[in-house]
Amino acid sequence: MENEKIRILWTGGFDSTFRMVQLSRKDVIIEPHYVSDNRKSEQFELNAMAQITKALMAKAETCCTILPLVYVPVEKRISHPEVDAAFKRLLENRYIYIYGFTVLMARQLCKGTPWD
């Protein structure tokens, strides 16, 4: 029986890294995805994720396979009317931009939609 493939949105931040650590203890295949929108913090985040991946793979407790990071430019997003409308409302209230794209990306990953 093949291991389950888990797609995860990984920013290098605490929440998504915590989930990576949790998943690393399971016999699964992790496919991490990273949204690029040219933030100033982007290189720091990518470096942190590379170091974290290396550290996880060195741990005896790690049971998973971590696939190479899927780097997704924000321009690759697929528009969806309901999500776009909700995103517009968020922008009107001055919420952070990346969350709108994260919702679209999660929707695409759940459907197995390719980026290309």
C-alpha cells in the first residue's frame, strides 16, 4: 500500500512548520507548497524551510518522505468568483493580502489542480 500524499501550504512560519513536524512523525509523503508574491521576507522563509527540512530528515523520529518544495508564483492563481468576492471584502477591511491567495491555493490543492 502506498503512503498517503499530503499537500501542505508551508510559509516557514510557526503554524505551518508545526504541522510539518507533526506530519513528519507519520508514514506519509509530504508535498510542501510555497506561495511567492515577492515579499521582503521570502528569501528568509525559503532558507528557514530548507534548514527545517534538513533538520527533520536527520531526526530518528521522522517517518515521512518530504518531496521538493513546490514554488508557486502568485500569478498562477486560478480565479474563483466566490473567493474573489470574499477577498475583495477582506481588502476593504485592510486585512493581509496573502490570505486571499491562500484560500484559492488550498482549494486548488484539494482538487488536485496543477499549477501549470
